[in-house]
Amino acid sequence: MPKRTIITVCYNSLQDLKKTVASIVEQTFTDFEYLVVDGGSDDGTVAYLEAQREVFKEKGIKYNFVSESD
């Protein structure tokens, strides 16, 4: 179990989220988990987050997201 967790909170901010995720994936330190908490976005955020599962798996980073209305 990783000792560190990085959490990103978002709502309808897909373009900024893409930059954030890219930065997380580019880290050389990978002993952490990454959690995204989305407030029920309707701008494609959920589809994007789902598509990132494989990217994080390949990097060996534990990854999960939750999307629900506030």
C-alpha cells in the first residue's frame, strides 16, 4: 500500500485536468496512489478519467476516481 495519496478535486475542468494528469504521470517517483474526485462533470471528464486507467496501470501507479453530484 502506498504511503502517499495525491487527490485532485474537479468539476467541468477537463482541459486543466488533462494538464494535471499529465504532470502526475510524468513523475519519476511512483510509490503513491492518485485519486480524482469529480463533482458530476458533464464535459467529458468521466470518459477521460476512465481512459486513463491503462496509463496509470502501465506506470505502476494505483489510480481511482469517483464522480458524483455534490
